[in-house]
Amino acid sequence: MNNAPIVLRAGDARAATRPASPSPTSPDQRTVTLQFDDNALLPLLYGEHDRHLARIEQRLGIRLGSRGNRLTIGGTPERTEVAEVVLRGLWRRLEKGQPVGTADVEAALRMAEGGTENDPRLPLQDRPEIRTRKAAIAPRSPAQAAYIDLLSRHEMVFGVGPAGTGKTYLAVAQGVALLQAGRVDRIVLSRPAVEAGERLGFLPGDLKEKVDPYLRPLYDALHDMLPAEQVARRITSGEIEIAPLAFMRGRTLAHCYAILDEAQNTTPAQIKMFLTRMGEGTRMVITGDPTQVDLPNGQKSGLSEALRILEGVQGIGVAAFDEGDVVRHPLVARIVAAYGRADGNAAHGRADANAANGGAGIGRAEGQAAEQPVRGPKKERDGTGK
């Protein structure tokens, strides 16, 4: 293999302090050198104290070195290709006048790594995005890109996965974009009023004030898409409607964009009722995390039931997220993964215990249920009725 450095012009750069990466000596190593043409942008690309470059090195297991106007990437061919895609994508953001922060670097890494696995033909700059008048919301993971695509093509979409993956945020962004484009007349926001393991008791105020605490995440997303005065004005005019799930029965939602958030806390009857409110010109998005059900013990989640029943139904899109798609603090992804492993180990342990007991538990309960009619009530056995 030819190990001569490959020089790719991405642009003239200010002299940087990082030492240049040594040329690889192993035959499975590759060196790529990028050149930049805007001295003022390089510090923004590298980050304060080169922290962006350090994060790319740590995540990909490569070596980055800069000298003058060149940035050298050294590592395996696959990893250097991903690093090149990441750096080029971040550079394009800077050329457009967009900021590059730690979250943007993490997003570029997720997109580049996922893009090579899922659809290498689709360049990162061609990924779908949601355009509102305030900003363009680009995907921060391949799963988000697929989700945005589903939101644009399907009238009903389920977004399912752990917290922090952008399910609700992107759903609200799509609703605002459609409202501003005149493709829907209003946005309807709904969420089951279920406390997360706490009993809040009586809440004072009118209906809106009672349900507002449960809808706070939706409000936060709305304020990112619209100025605060517009949010208040549109709520007053009815263009944005807060609709408690309990009061949805009997309604037909026409020409609107309806979001049911935290759908894992609905019962099967509630989610069926919501889904069947869909009228002409309406789009629906149902989001939730099946691992965070706050319903009383023994109550089945409507979200899981709906996903099972509606599997394969034409016109319904399902976007599945996992811990790798978490776009909050990187530690959140590790927390979600740790809980996932713990839940898996617990389920495996229960299965092993049942197997060791010869199917005890479920088997015993079924056996007792089968024996119960044979014994019968006492008055039938002794014929006295006493």
C-alpha cells in the first residue's frame, strides 16, 4: 500500500501549535492532509485549546496534527475517512457563518460514523432538515435523519426511544414548519397527566394551568422555534392548542398537526382513542420511551400495544432510537446504556430462575388456575350450601 500523504485542499490557515502527526509506518495506516483557506476560521474549527480536535482523536482513535495551513489525519483508512468527513462538515458550517461547539462536533461524529454504516451514498450536507423561519434544524444522528424523513413523508409517525434523542423536539419543529408554511391550520399538543413516581396532589388554576407542568418540554421546544410573544399570541388565538388527553374523546382533528408526547404512559384504550381522532389534512406524531412507563403496576402501556397492533400498516412510519442516538450530554448516553444492560441482566436472571425451577412462577400459576374449577366452592362439594 502506498503510504504517501494524500493532500486534499479544503482551503490557507493560521499556523497552529499542535505538532504534525508522524507518517504511519504500518501498512494498514493512512495519512490524509487537509488544507484550509481562511485563517480566521481555523481557531473555531479546532476549538479552545484544540478541544474539538482532541475529541475527534479520542472518539475515532486517530492522530491529528497541524502545521501552518495544513491539518494531518493519521490512522486506519476507515477512521481517517470518517475524520475527513467530520472535519469537512464542520468547516462547511463555519463557512456558512454557523457556530461550531462541542455538541456540533459530537453530532458530526455520529452522522459520519452512522453514514458510513447506513447510507454511504448520501453526503452529510444532503441529509434532510427542518426549516422554520427562525432556524434550520439539522439532524444530529442518522436516526434523527431517518425520523425527519418520515415526518415529511408520512401522515402518522411513531418516534420511540430513550430520553434525549430529540423525538419531541423534532416533532415540534416539524409542526412549526408546517404551520408557518400554511400546510396546517394549528398545532395540537397533548400528553397524559401521569406523575413520574410522585403524587403532586391538587393543582390550582384553570385547565391550562393544571396541565402546563406536564407539557413543559413541548413549550420549551416551541420557544426554540418561535419568539415568546408569538407562542403566547398563537396559543391565545388557538393556532397552538393545549389539549389534555382525557378531553380528546369525541373530537375530530382536521387540518392540524397533533403531537402525543410521553405516549408510553397512555393505556391501550387512551392511545386508540387518540389515534382515531385523525381527520382530513391532519398529521400525527406519537412519541415515547417504552422503558420509562409511569403507569400503575400491572397496567399495560398503550404505546407498546399500538406498535404491536399497527406493525406493517400502510401510511404509518416508525422511527426507533437507541442510546447511541442520545444528543444530550455524552454521559446521558452512557447512563441509558447502563440501565439497558441492567434491565437485560435482570430479565435474563428471571428467565434462568424460572428454567431452574422447571417453569415455576408462570407454570405454577397456570397449574393452580387449572385445578381451581375441580375443587369448586364448598357449597357445591358438600351439597349443604353452608
